[in-house]
Amino acid sequence: MEPSTAGIIGVLVMLALFLTRMPVAYVMTLVGFSGFSILISMKGGLNLLSRSFYDSFSSYSLATIPLFILMGQLAFNSGISRKLYRAAYHFLGNIQGGLAMATVAACTAFGAVCGSSPATAATMATVGIPEMKRYGYANSLAAGSVASGGGLGMIMPPSVVLIVYGVLTEQSIGALFMAGIIPSFVLTVLFIIAIAIQCHRNPALGPKGETFTFTEKIRSLVGLADTFAIFGLVIGGMFYGFFTPNESAAVGVLGILVLGIIKRQLTWQAFVNSLHETLRTSCMVLLLVAGAVIFGKFLAVTRIPFNVAEWTASFDLHPLIIMTMILSIYFIGGCFMDALALIMLTIPVFYPVVMALGFDPIWFGIIIVLVTQIGVITPPVGINVYVVYGMAQKFEQSITLEEIFKGTIPFLLAIIVGLILFAIFPQIILFLPEAMY
């Protein structure tokens, strides 16, 4: 059988298995192992299988993932998310739509100690939605701001998606983290502008909340001084070269753990829950990485990625037009697939194309994370929407899926505006990495 034919059959089989709701990691492993064994040999396939799983679970670079996930879980169970929301509310709660703005700002801050989009959405849903409902906010704005704001956890360092992208493409994880900081703040501002426009057009969507004195606002920040100090130590340590990403993650975990114990905000049960959730999430991510490596090796043998790169380069089109075509595929794929799985599945195909076109790999990493971020708030997958819906039902809030999806539309437009800005002005993304290196 021709390698390219085997590759096409493998891709079609993989898509068919996805429809059975079989876990993505298992599908990529099965198809990759079977295809590689058919084209090379069974012995070669078994060797690839064992080596890929061993390398993934023993990788020093990938040790960053469970450490940052543990850092986020400890932060959540220590009550840091409530403090972040309270501080943001003190500054923004007294203006039209201020509670929703405070929620988005808190999502950005919590993303800095969490790195997971669904976790950020779930955390802010438990804190923000009941408060917004109490002040008479519309369901669409309340839930839509939480689901969309949670997506900021995908790009705000430490982002698990960026870590995996860095490992797969052999790019500096520290540089990717630096590259994600400014875009995450730009998106936060765009989200706040989207909320302001909505509430200006229809003030009933987000009534004003309480007004606080300057002293009360400052006091709300005092309780977050230690959290900001840890974030500054983690990111600043990488920026100035004091720590590697793994060392920064370890410092963050230790800092959050010590703070939780000293302030008596972290119970033994909360600590055990943090370890359990970290283990579950880390295993899921590492299985995905191993599966993606196996499938990528199979694709390399079929030469499909190189053929796609040559075919794309044969078009007499401007590189930006080809990049738009690639991003459209990520956008469509993100609507049906988990962002992490999509990136690991497609990087072996599109990364060579992007390099051939002369685009910066750091810039491309941030851009595709932003595009797939759209997928977490759009049907039919929309994982953040379903997370927020589940949390709303848990707290007996009468919010429907239709209202949440409707509420994410203005934020979807804000992300598109951000993408256009980052495409026109790539230095927004590349300024900090270039300053770092």
C-alpha cells in the first residue's frame, strides 16, 4: 500500500472513531500504532508505542504540566479565586455591567495561577454567577461573561496548551509564556469593552452594583498581595532567567501551599482533592501527548505533512491568505474538538507549512491558541459553556444552554477583533519574548 494512501485511510478511520465518542488519546494511539505497524513492521510499531509512552510520562519538559495544574488546584481550594473576584468587584462593580467586567478581570487573574480554561470557568461560575443574579443581571450576560472569560486561562501563562505546543514544536516554553501575557490583557480589555457596549445599548442587562470608597478598594487589594507576589516570582523568575519553567512551577506550588497552610485556608481534604484532580487531569494530558506523538510519527512515515506543505506552497497566494485558510481549519475544528487534542492532532501537519511560509513559531502558537479558544464557547462542543451550565444547575440557577451560547456572541466578536490586531501588529505578541531573549 502506498504510504500516502495509508495516511488518508488512517485519517478517515480516526474521524470515524471520533464519532463513536472514543477518547481522543486512545483514537490517536490506535490509528498511529496500527498505521505505523502496517507501513513499517509490527516490531517497529510496538517499539514506537512503548517508547512514546515512556518518553511522555518520564519527560522532564512535560513535568511542567502536573506542577502548574497542582498550582492551580491549590489556588482554587485555598479560596484565592474568591479574593480575586472580590478585589475586581470593588473596582468595577459600581458601573453599568461592572460585575461582569469584574468577572472577566478575575478570570484573567485566576488564569495566571491556573492555566486551564474549564477550571477557570468552573471556578468563576461558582463565585460570579450567584452574585450577578443577585443584582439582577441577565442570564446571557452573567453566564456568557464567565464562559468566555474562562477561555482566557488558555493563553494566560501558565497555559497547559502552550506548554504542550512548546514541547511538540521544540519552542521555548518560557518564550511562549511571555508571548501570552500582553495578548491576554488586550483580550481582557476587549471583553470589558464588549460588556460596556452591551450595557450601553440595554442597561437592563447589567445594573449597577455597590459603590466602594478608595480605602475599601485598597483594602481589597491588600489580601491579594501574596498572590501577586507568587505570580510575579513565577513569571518574573522565568523572564529574568532565574528559573526554568519546571523550577518556576515548583516555586509556585510551594508558595501557594505555604500560603494556604499559614493562613489556614487549605484543609487536609482540600489538599487531597487538589492532588486527586491534578493526577486525573495530568494523566489525561500526558495520554493525549503520547497519542499525538504516535500519530505524528505515523503521519511522518506517510509524508502527508510534507506533501501538504509542498501543495500549499504551490499556490500563488500571499502567505497571509494561506495562514487564513489554516486558521479557518482550526476555527472549524475547535467547534467540534477539545483545543488541546486539536492542536496536538494538527501540529504535525500545519507546523511545517507555517515554517515554510516564514511565520514566527511563537506568534503562530499564540494565534492558534486564540483561534481554538473560540471553540470553547461555540457549539457543538463549547466545553466552557457546558461547564458553566453544569455549575449553574448545581447552584440552582435557571440558566439555559441557549442563553449561555447567546451571551458568548459579543465576546466571540471581541476575540476576532483581537486576532485581527495581532495579525496586523505581531509585535504585540513578540515584544516580550524578544526582550527576554
